[in-house]
Amino acid sequence: MQNNLHPIVIIGSGMAGYTVAREIRKLSPEQALVMICADDATNYAKPTLSNALVGKKAPENIALGDAAKMSAQLNMRIETHTWVKQIHSEQHELLLEKDGESSTQAYSKLILAVGANPIRLAIAGDGSDDIHVVNSLNDYRAFRENLEKRKDKRVVILGAGLIGCEFANDLQNTGHDVTVIDLSPLPLGRLLPAYVAEEFQKNLEDSGIKFILATTVEKVTKINNGEDYAVMLANGHSLVADIVLSAVGLQPNIALAKTGGIHTSRGILTNSLLETNQPDIYAVGDCAEVNGTLLPYVMPIMQQARALAKTLTGQSTHVHYPAMPVAVKTPAAPLTVLPAPTDVDVNWETEEFDDGMIAKAFDSEGTLRGFVLLGATAAKQRLALTKLVPDLIPTTV
């Protein structure tokens, strides 16, 4: 049975988990809070990882605070290196495991901030296990350590999406030889109209980044006594790399939710109050599919955290999504994207400049529903255009 003497428990120490904790603390300094996480609970901003090289930020300089500092700052108990094995929804209880020992943790409210895991392609070859992914500070530390050992600086990136392009630009700007491979015919193909993607690609290529598109990697093999990798492509071509980085996308973590009878689809299903189908259990961040929509970006996390903190401290609040443009960290091709809703038919209108373009997506009634700003001149229109776009997801009551 629920017991309000029990704490609010947050599972996950990423940006979503810490932001919710911070927002709750603003409204309720004394509310008992517990954070449980499988790692060391270091607080950091994941978006900084994809441009840390240009910013000359070593992994140890990216951390904003360790578990002890965050525990004191937020007046919150933090259980590190602790795995939540099961959610017992009816009992309002979690089954934990740490250092081989099992225990339980009761909760009054439970927040799932369990994030998403990198998608791993099925790639053959004895070098496939050495392919890096960067989805955490620990991942990034391992990537940087390996990168610094490599003399030829040839990096192959799998994935020409947002993260792949950001890493490509960061690596290229720091003296690396970068090749990006993707099955799509254009970079950022899901976010951009084709003609904008073509111009974006050209700008990155002008900076020295190479693209091999409309194919995929089939095999990665160690060569030269394990010093290098032969990367074989489905189109029959191959290239040699010192290091391979996979950035083909993320998949929300839903396995734990299922142990508690929580409904899932691509992510953990919630309504606009961020409630799951189980009483007193909520989801936020990259794992949360809110009213059928996944938004794995910083601004939606902030909106979710503020709304949920109000709800959990007695003021029932639906999450409200204003128009939230995404700035892509590719200085060689400055880009801001506000994706149009996928369920809305739009027509694109374009204005070109010497250094880029503005592409606007209008619906059948002439309402601006999204836009793409490419280049420094276009970027100046960001605030004015954002004000014209209606809410991305209408609040449901």
C-alpha cells in the first residue's frame, strides 16, 4: 500500500533525473528524495560531449558534481552502483541489487528517468566489439583515451544524424580525418527537407568531412596487429580507420518499466501529467513517450521536470510544450531546426542568403509549424519565427 511517509524515488542520474530533483527542491525543501542509479551519479550535461574537443574540455572537466556534492546540494540520498531489478507496483516497492546483495526500497511516488541506450548495428568482424558509443561521460572518457593513443587520427562515424554530425564537426576541427557513413542518402534526413540537407552536407564537406551515404557497414576487422581497423561497406568499398564511433540513434529503456506492468511502446507511455498506467509512477526524459511523442532534447526535459515537480508537490500540472528549436552544434554549418509535427502535412517555403537559407514549413491553413535555419544570417530569425509556431503538443486535460 502507498505510504506518504515513504520518499519520492527517482531512478536515473542523467539530466532528466537531476532536473526533476532540482525542481522538486525549489518547491519543497523538505520532501524526502532518493535517487537510485547504476553508475556513479556524476552530474554533467550530456550535450557538451559532442563538442568537448573544440572547447578543450577534458572528461574530468565536464563533470559538474559527484554524488556526494549533489546529495548535499539537493538534500537527497543517492544510491550509486545500484541496480533496480524489479518494480512491484502494487506494493509501491523496488527490488534492488548492489554488490551482489538484494534489498528493497519503498516509495510514495516513483519517477522513471532511465534514459535511452545507443542502438547497436549487427556488424560482423573481430573489430566490431571495439566500436565506441558515446552515451555517457564514462563512454566519452573511454573514447577520448583511445582517440589520444591514435597517431593517424582517422575516425569513421556510423550515423549522419544530429549526434554523428556534431561529433564529426568537433573531430574535424581538432585535426582528425573524419568519414561519416549512413544508410540514408542525406545527413539529418529525418529532420531536414532534402534541399536543405544537401546544402548542409556541402558545408560540412567544405570543412573537410567526408560522407559515404546510401550504404552501411557490414564488417569491421582488426588489421596491422590490431592497431587499425578495416571497415567494409555494403557497397563493396572499404576504408581504414584508427577508431570507429557509432552514433546511429537511441532506443528508450523500457525493460524495467515492463517489470512493473507499465505500458510501453517505443518508450514508456505517459499522459500529459507524465503519469504511466500504474498509480504513482511517472516517466520523464529520453525514456518517456508523452501522448505518443518522444522528444529526446534538452528543452522538453526541462518542461517535463517543471510540470512534474508541481504535480508531485500538490499542484496538478500538465506538461506544456512551447515551440522548442534545436540548435545543432556544427559550426561549419550553423543549423537550427524546429521539426514540424510528423502528423501534419506541410509545404516548404525558402529564402536564400549568401551564407545559407531559411526554410519554413506551413500547414494547409498557412500556419507556420516548423522551420530550418542554415547559416549565421538565418540564425538571427530564430526568436521571431519561434513566436509564430503554435504549441508542439497541445495540453490534454
